Amino acid sequence: MSWSLVFEHLFIVLAASIFSIAVGLPLGIWAYMSPRARAVILRTVDLLQTVPSLALLGIIMVFLDPGKLTVIIGITLYSLLPIVRNTCLGFQEVDPGVKEAARGMGMSKPYRVLMVEFPLAFPTVFTGIRIAVVNAIGTAVFAAYVGGGGLGRVITQAIRVENMKLLLGATGVLMVIAVALDLLMGWFESQMRKARGGSRRMWVPVAAILLAFCLLLPYGRGSSGDLILYDGDYSETQLMHHMVKMLVEDQTDLTVTIRDQMSQVNNFKALIGDGHTCDLMISYDGTLLTTFLQKDPIDAPAGASIYDYANWLAKGTHGLVMLEKLGFDNTYAIAVPQAVADRYSLETVSDLVAVADQLTFGAEQGFFTREGSMKYYPFIEFYGLQFKDAVSVDLGLKYTAVENGNFDVTVVYATDGLNRKANLKILEDDRGFFPEYNGAFLVREDTLARYPELEDILNQLADRIPTEQMAELTYQVDVMGRSVDEVAREFLMGLGLLKS
């Protein structure tokens, strides 16, 4: 955890707060001035609040690229309810005698609302802003799921590797920020209520928010470089992308920028199309074929490997090239705790058939989706499995859940170092349901045309990272607590690929 992540988190909160104020105040005033529009406006902001945070971000991502803008718009929509309602309420609470006096002086309605009633309503309006800002601090954690950055990435990583110290540290920072802002804004609100409105002091918090926003602008701008990558939500992705940065910057004059954490699916969306926001990513031939390109391994022409077929399709449909295979096969694998394996004498997936009705299957939500053919329902149909129950958990909580005995069977990645920590036994996929998931760099053709030396540099890693080696690297990061940069650099130095 670093100060840059704290400031990045604050930037997201302040940017969303400014947008929500700019939108919420006019809507609140409109709701107050127009009884006919009031019901529609208030019902709409109420409904927005009922949409789950991740679902709202997913909807926004249909129209926008992943990143900070998606998060800021999502938090802005979430923050409208307290601002709109308190604005409308604040105006309704203004003394009717003051309103009548303003009418008697011949003031127009817009002038009366803005110059007379608004200063008196401001303390109540500010209460709504205060609630919105404090809530936004926690909501901004979801930025980690869509490449928005901030402290959410620290929290999700800490949950996944069960690093309680890191989790409590990041949570504590958020709590301190929230309490400090709440106390400061609460004090200002009390001063405004004592002044009973009509004071220039009501512009002080507005000026403070704008000033803080300007100071944090460097943490909100998209980083630039000759090559742009996104950090991954797995240590394996992070390791490979940081190796790219080290190799390219060590052997060329190019600069490589690694932007905020992003999932594989979102990373692929950011890689394709004319509006792409990155140049390359680590991927897998099986993932490329089944998840990204929506094809099945049986669709491959006779004699063509999954790697060749996926590469051919990606080049033809998206202008992407998969470089040489790196050596590790991060395929899906079915695993059980060693105690379960011993109790039921489990060695292969087929061994589960006879005892599945006594066992609970659990996995991350993504394994239960219909996107791609290598998922839960095709899997159990293929093997003829009937589990007692099937439960989904957040990806970061899966290993904790299986260690606590919440379920007996799960799906893992073959190279995940946490498999060893959780003492899981990998069952042999004896009927070959899961295809190979050979790791390889997926690069845009126009990027290779622009930097032709890039292919040879990255292919220096071809066939030099076996599955066991990648499992050890992720173990060093996820279990031993070493930094991604430290582990990546040590590995490259061991291969003699870095000059220093």
C-alpha cells in the first residue's frame, strides 16, 4: 500500500462528489420548484440507489471503457439520492414568511429561489452532500473491479491471500479518511446552522473541494508511455506484466506504463477495437478461444491445436497476435482438500461421480456463468456429476471458504500458489474436459508493426516458465508476501535476461 493509492482513491471520491453536486443540486431545485416533476425525480434517484454497485458499474461499462471514468460516473449516480432529497427538503423548510416577503418585493421566482431561499436552505443541502461524500469513500473500493485504481485493489488482494495486516491497514486508512471528512464537514455544517444562512461561508467547502480536486489531478490522469498495460487481479498476471516492463525498458529506450488493476475479461475489452486503451496482455489459448472468442475446442479444424486455432481467429477478427507459448499451462483443475481426498480415495475427477451427492461444490461466480464452454454446468454434465449443493463465493474468499470447510470440491488454476497453502489435492482430469490454457502474450498487430523489436524481446521467455515454476513464483508473492517486482526481477536475473 502506498500514498499514491490513497491519493488516487481520494481523487475518485472528489471527482464523483463534484459531479454529483453539479447534477444533484439542479435536480433537487427542480424537484422543489415543480411538484409535477418531483415524484419522477425522487423516484428515479431512489431506484438508482437500489441497483447493486457492481451491477451498476457493469451497465456503465457497456457504454464506456473500463477505468476511472466508469467508477466516477457510477459513484455519481449512487450519490444523487442524499443530495437531491436534502436539496428539495432544505427549500421546503425555508420559513414561508421569508418566501412571501420576497414575493412582495417583486422578485422573480428563479431569483428568489437562488438568492433568498438557497442560502437559508444550504445547511440542510450540505447535510446531503456530507452523506454523499462519506458514502463515496467506501463505494470507491469497487473501482478495483473495473480498472479504476484506489485502495480497492489492496483490499481485494489482501482478502485473496488472507493478509489480515494489509486488509486492516487499508480498511483503517479508509476509516480515518471517512471520519476526518465527516468531522470536518459536520463542524462546518454546525457553523452554517448557527449563521442561519445568508453567509459567504457557504462557498468555503465548495472552494475546498475544488482545490483538493486540482491538487489530486496528477493521480487521476491516465498514465502514458510507449506501451500501455493493465495490472491484473491475479499475481500471475501481475508478474508477467511487470516482466514485460522490466525486459522492454532494459533492452530498449521504450517506456512501459502499467495502469490500474483489471480482470482478464475487461483487459481483453480494453485491448481490442479502435478505442483500445492498452497494447498487450498475458492470456491463455484456452481462455482466448472459449471465453473471449466464444468458440469451443471441438470447433478447431482437424489437426489444428487450440493455440493455432485461437491465434488464427484472434488475428482475423481483432488484429491480435499470440506470441510463442511461455511454458506454463494454467488450466482449470478440480481440487479437494487433502482430508476429503483421503476420506473418499479420490485421485481423478471420475472418482467424484460415486460420492458427489455427499459433497458441496464451490467456486467463484465467474465459473458459474454461461460465458464460455469450460464452466460449471457443461463440466458436471460432461462427467455426470450430481453434487449435493453448488455455491458461489467471491473470488477473493474462495480459498478461505474451502479451508474453513464451507465446501468440499472447488475449481482452481493449476499455477496458483495458494493451492499449496490450502493443502489442496488436484484431481486428474482423466476424461480431458478442460483444454490446455497455455500462457502467451497477446499483442495488437499494430503495436508489433510500430515496435518490431518487441516480438523478439518477449519471445525470450518462450518455453522458459514451466507450470511448476509459475506455481512457485505465485507462491512467493501470495504466500510468502514478497513484492511482485522483487520476484519478477529475481526470476529474470536468474535467466540472465536483465543487464542489472
